[in-house]
Amino acid sequence: MRAWATGQPWDTFRASGWRFFKGDADICDPKKSARRVYATKAGEVMIEGSSMTVKFADDVSQTNAQAVLSSYGLEVKRSLGFMNNGFQGTRSAESADLNMVEAASRLDENPQVEFAEPGMIEPMANR
């Protein structure tokens, strides 16, 4: 492993089978396995997931919500029963390399969307 990916929380991910490579490593197909890694100023590490939670305004129809998600490169994985007009969206087959953080940011600017939150994978502290 490279020096930039050592110590906590990197070791937690590594112990779970994750591998980190800097830049555009030629060792894997990014459309199948690569994820973007984000680090906060405090040193916390998060890995981009493949889904996001999107809450639409109550007056937006399900058909319109699906069309909006599609226009951002997402497809509906499921409707969220605990949230009126809430959906879990995933990358569509045509958008396999979609940056979920950027997509959520763009969705947040849509007046039909109340919020969009990308799914992030974070290490859990030992219990």
C-alpha cells in the first residue's frame, strides 16, 4: 500500500477487503469496481456509494420524479415508504461512472427536489 493510504481509517477499510490506488490505476475497470474516496479536513474517510436518497416536493408525481432522476443519470431502485415522495436512486447502466456527489449537488438545485443525499460508505468505530 502507498503511504497516503495508511493508518486509521484506511486500515479499517483495508481489513474489510478494500484496496486503494492513487489516480487512474490500470489495474481495474472503474465502471465495475472503482469508487471515489473523500477525506474531510478532520481526516475522516468516506467512499462514494452507488446510490442516493432523493426527496421530491409533495406535488411532484412519481412519473415526473422518475423522469427527473433519469435526466441526471439515475434510475429508481425503490420508493421509500417512510418518506413521502422519497426514492432511492442508483446509477443507470448508461451512467456507470456518474459522480454521485456532484449529481446530488445538481439535484439539490432543482426546484422540484427538497434534498438529495449521496450514499457514502464510512468505517464504523469498534464497539
